[in-house]
Amino acid sequence: MSVSIIGGGLTGCLIALELAEAGHKVVLFDRASELMARASFANEGKIHLGFVYAADTSFQTARRMIDDALRFRPLLERWIPSRVFEALIYDRFDYFVPDSSMLSVEAINAHFGKVIQYLNAQTNRNAASYLGRRDFAPVSPSAPPHDTLQALFHTPEQGVWPASIAEEIRCCVHSHPRVDIRLNTTVTKIRPQKQQWHLDLMPANKAEQTTEGPFETVINCAWAGRRHLDAASGHPDHAQWFYRYKFGVVLSNARAAFGGALPRNSTAMLGAYGDSVYCAAQDSLYCSWYPVGMCFSCAELVSDQPPRLDDHEAAILKTWQGYATIDPTFKALLETQPISKARIVGDYIAAKAKTDIQDPNSRLHERHGYGAKQLAPGYWSVETGKYTSAARCAEDCVRAIMEREPCSGF
């Protein structure tokens, strides 16, 4: 089978590896200059258990996140050695509940109890593990460390350092003999011809459009531009979508920059707050603060090029300043200002919604309706949803293609 895959993020790369390993010839297209250089690289790497989705009272989002999270490590370890993967897992998350949270401590506590109950049921029933761990104790609120918080929860939720995961998977794709990689290439249209597929391409180093094909199977794993490509190819999605550009700050040599105790990994909920994670293997810290880092939003995305930031130094300091309002440990960075060790990383976030997360009724608080969908015989479109879900979305798509069966998807 000849296969073309559009989008070299984590989902696209895993699909490429699995199909190539099964003996198929794969051509992988990406508009960037390297694989896994955008959304799969520029995030906090949390492998969600659904804690933060307490506003979805149907519990569908938490259930889906847990099911996806239990598949993450087994599928990644088909390509990454276990000892390497283990070193890239970072410590557990604390969840802060600020005074301005949209949900009460009681509501959050009830949701967290359901998460632990379902997580234990799934690991016991399926002999599965969450990042290699099982048997999770109940979570309950603790006294907050300072007066801007209502409560603190210690959770079993963890994550992986996405930059290192990207490096490992990228090497596997580049070295696979049955994967042909086309970087700096934008796919503008997918066209049917004699029951096969041709792609219209715009290489970055050429002035004119080219065409490539035929392919028996085409898989659209583009991230922000996925819907636009589907629509240009005759398969519009009429759902209401919301696009946001979010950046965070990565600080290298973090231990020295803090000059003492490092902050615990944490997420504030529920509202427009942020995350902080530290990876000991890289001595690097990622921090996001929503009021600063969420610098662009729209209903329809015209271009997926990142918005211009006029003052990177100010954006970095404002991010740390914002997070310091809920975690005073960050005041150390405001005093030493290690700007030379910090860089901004970000990309677009695409999700079905009409309003931002400040709205407690926004569909952004529900993230369960995603997956792979066959739009026409041999034409697949994959909506990944979250970084947590990339591996399982890839697995489901590959299984459906190999078995020649439709996939329920989004």
C-alpha cells in the first residue's frame, strides 16, 4: 500500500512508523523544516488524567483522557527504549485552586474522586498502567500554601518532556527505510483520481505548485490547518471551531536560576491560569500563564504562522510574574531575571468551541469528540485532540486502515 501522511507531529509520525513497519511505503509531508517542531514540541507534556476537565459534568472528557493516557507509554515504547522513556517522565502535579476559580473546592474534590475511581478500575480491569504506575490513592484537598489559594491537591498526574520525546521519535522516522520525508512542503489539496489520491503541493523553495501521487491511502494529520485542507479537498467541516495561539517559556539550567528550591509541578484551576513543569533530566522548566501566553484567538484561521511578539523579554517576565501570583517560588526568577537562559515556545490550539475558557459553559471544557475519520474511501482525517491522545489516535487510525474498516472518530 502506498500511503501519504500530511503533518509530521506526534500523531503523523507514529502512524508513519506503524504503517512502514507493517511493510507499506509511506511519504510524510510537513510544512516545517523539521518533524515534530510545533504543537508536539511546544506544550507542557502533561499526560492528562482528566483532572482539569472538572467542568465537564458528563465525565466524558476525563474518561477519554484516562483511556488515552493508559495507552501512551506502551505505544511510545514501541519506538523509545523503556529506560529512555522512564528518564523523561517528570514528577507529579499539584493542583492549585485560586480564590477566583470558576469551580468550588467541593466540586473539584468530587470530580477528582471520580477520576481516581475510574483510573483504578481501568488499570485493574485491563492490567494496564499509567506511565508504568498503578494503584492510586484517593486525592483530597490540603491547606493552601498561601492566601491567594483556596486549596491544594496532590495528584498522581505526571507528564513527559515533549522536546525529548520529539527528538527520539524524529530519529526513528528519519532512519526508517520505508518512510520518505518531505519537509518545507505545504499540501494545498487532496484530489481523487481513478480511485486513488493525488496531492497538490507547494514546496517552500519553488515558485510553482507541483503534484504527487497516486497514493492508495492519504491521511490528513495536519494540526491547525487540517480543517482547511479537508475543506479545500471537498470535505468541509461545518462545526463551530475556536483557534488560539498559546506560548510558554522554557528555562534552561533552571536549578541554578532559582538558586534554591524548585517549584513543584503545578496547574491552577479552573480558569485562565497556567502550568509549571520541571524536567530533571534536562534541568529545564516550562511555564505558561494564560493571560499572557494566549495572545491570539479567532473563529477561523487564515494562516497558521505564529503571531509576531514585539518584545520577547517582556513576555517572558510577564509570564513568570503572572505565575508568581499563585506560586511565590517564581519570585526568584523576577529577582535574577535569567532571560538569556529562557526561550518562548508556542503554537496554535484548535478545538470545537465558540468561547474561551473564561466562559464556564465553553465547549473548551469538553475534549472528548476527536479521533480518526474516513471522509472518503482511502481518505482519512485525524483530529488528535490533546498531546495525551496522539498515540491512541494513531493506533486507532492504523488499525482501521489495516482492517479496511471505518473508524468512528469525531
